[in-house]
Amino acid sequence: MIRFPDGKTDTASKAQSSQLVRNWRAFSFLAVIALAALAFWQPVRHYVLTAGVLRSDAPSESALAEAVEGASDPTQVLQRIWQAGSLSGRGFVIGYLQRNQKPDALPVRQMQPVLEQATWDADLDTREAAFSVLEQQKSPSLRRWLRQQLSDADPAVRALAVQHLSRIASSNDVPAVVRLLDDPDPRVVAVTGTLLKRVTGQDFGLKATQALPKFAWPLSTPPVPVDWAGLNRGRDAWREWWAKHRACFPSEEHPSESAPHFFARPTPDFALEDFDGRRVRLSDFRGKAVLVGFWNLTNDLSTVDEPAFHALLQHRGNDLAVLSIAIDPAVWPEESCGDHGGGHGDEHGDAHEPAQSHCHKARMDLAGTRAAARALAARSGVRHPVLVDTTAALAIRYAVNDLPAYVLLDAQGNLRRRVTGSRTEATFRAMVDEITPTASLPTSGRN
């Protein structure tokens, strides 16, 4: 007689087997999800990081480096960072090219359009780095770009162009350079003498040490004085020599002095309060060129160019606004804080505010900051708006590391210049003249 299993026992066994199957399926599904997350986590993380860097007005160097080094195609990411337009981003791109000159490390040839634009960048530091890369690459166009900048409105650009040109100069460059013996800036004259000596073999005692080509210096020490007597003797001797030997050098038409408009770059709006608590926006001055100067609240030397601003406003007040931004060193943030540049806006949620880092040092007492700014403005005889940057966020946006520093924006809000170090009223006026449509053309093209 055959005995069949109990029906209940059979049902329980089937239920147990079914549960095991469901558990196994769930485990398999979770394992697949985990493996997929592991496989895609890094690409997703890199995508988010890169998107944040491209949106930021002031991405940190560490975030920029991670975005480039983690990319399957670093060149493409470098190009996107350049096109995004932040000062810190553009400076990083050219610096990265400087550090990766080997052909197998980075296809620099693909970055030639970027390097060409960089030679006319608003930031002089970026221009200088681009010159260095093109020089190392032995670019045949470098001489032309350098010679075009011998007539730039900023004497720091002219001096920089002469310094780089002297490394590749030939006798064909002498007619284009010798005219800078008449330059009103002693530093340009000094480096011109160095180039002429190198090319011609003549030495009339004109040397760079008579006027060191430094336009910025620590505010704790005064600039090195100019040896005017030595400069004048040297350039008079060069002028006499040139009058006798002009025919020995080929007469070459000087390249066009008009600069490409690569360096015009839109800049986001910003809003800060003055020392009376009134809120002032950059967009309030739309339709005028805006010259922005940055102060160190603890050092009166950072306001050294205020008399030049006053004179400039007397002549160009209808189409120019001047803003001074007061910063206390106590709130200056550290770049190494690791801010990946993804955040915009301040605690009030204004998307047009300067980007701020989570690691800013504690704000100063606001009343004390305003009082210090008011006192410094009074001592300096300032008559234009003075705004208080309580977190140094605007200085970070404009890559301000040394003071005094200046940013020039055109009437449409495009960034046209960022310079460090003192400038004369004539130089500021020349910079404004070249970006204001109603300005009369300067007679010499130099100031």
C-alpha cells in the first residue's frame, strides 16, 4: 500500500521554496544595483563636479584640477572651462597648458584657438602665461601678437610684450621697438633698452635695473625709485645712434595696432552695501563703463590711485562710474578650503550676488567694517561710492590676490581689464577711451 505525503507538508515545502526564490531574486537585483552604482558612481560624480565648476563665478583650483584630470578627454573639459569665462578658470587653463608641454601629455595643438584668445585676455597674468606657452611651442604667430601689443593702453602690457619679444627679436623688430624709447613710462623705456642691446650688440647704459618692470609691489614696502638720470642719458644715446643707423635696418610696416575683441567677457551682476548700508548693484550703472578698485581697509597705500580717479571722473563722469571695494584681510578666505564652486548666491538667495564659499572666515563686526571704510574714504578724499565686501567674495570672483587691483567693465557689463598695481590717471583714461564709443581717439595710442 502506497502512502502519499501529507497535503499540508507539501504546501509548506512549496511556500518555503518560493520564498527562497524570491529572496534570491531580491538579492540578485540588489547586487546588480550595487554593481551598477559602483560602475557609474565616478562618472556621475565627475559630471556633477564639472557642471558645478562650469557654473561657478570663482571655481577653486582643486575643483578645476579634479574636473580636468578625471575626464576621459581633458582637452574638451579645458575648452569648456575656458568658454565658461571665469577669471580663475581661464587662468587655470593656461597654467595647465604651461605645466603640460609634452606632446604625449596634452595635445596643445588642439588648444591653439584658446591660446590665441589668451594673448588678448582681460587678465594680464593670463596673457603672460599664454605668451610663455606659445614661446615654448615656437609659435610663428607669437611675434605678430607681441608687436601688436607694443601700443597697448596699459604700460604693463607694453613692458611685458617687449620682455617676451626680446627673447625672439631680430633686426626686423628694431624699427617697431625703438619708438618705445619715447614711452612715458620708465619701465617700458628700461626693457626697450635691454632688447635693443641684445639685438644690436650696442650698449648705452640703459638697463632694467634703472626702472624695474614691476607694476605691483607689497604694500608694506615702497616701490624701487626710478633712476631718471640714467634712463635719460641712455635713451638720448640710443636716439643719437638710431638717427645715424636707421638706414641699416629694414623698413617694415608695423602690424595693425587694433586688438581683437577676444577679451570682452560678460560678468555677472553683483550687489554690495556702502558704509551707510545702502545697497548698490553693478547693473545700476549699466550704460556706463565701470572702473572697480579694491582696497585693503588696514593699509592706506591701497588707495594710492584715488586722486587719479577723481581727475578721471572730472573728464569722463558722463560715461564712467568708479566704485571702490573695501576688504579687510581678516575675512580673506583660503583657496584650499575645497569649495568646488557649485554654489551661487548668498544667504538671502540672490542669484546675482558674488559666489561665496562655505569656508569664509567669520565676518567682521559690520559696524566696525563700515566705520573703517568711511574713515579710509575720508582720509583719501574719495567722492565716489565705496562698497564693503564683508566676505571678500567679489575679490575672489575677480581673482584679486595683490592690492591695489582694478577691474574695468564696459557699458554692456563685459570684463575688459583686470590689472594689479598702481596706474596713472593718463593710463586709466586710455583704458576707458578704448572701450567707450563716444571717446576721442588718443593721438599717440600710449599713455
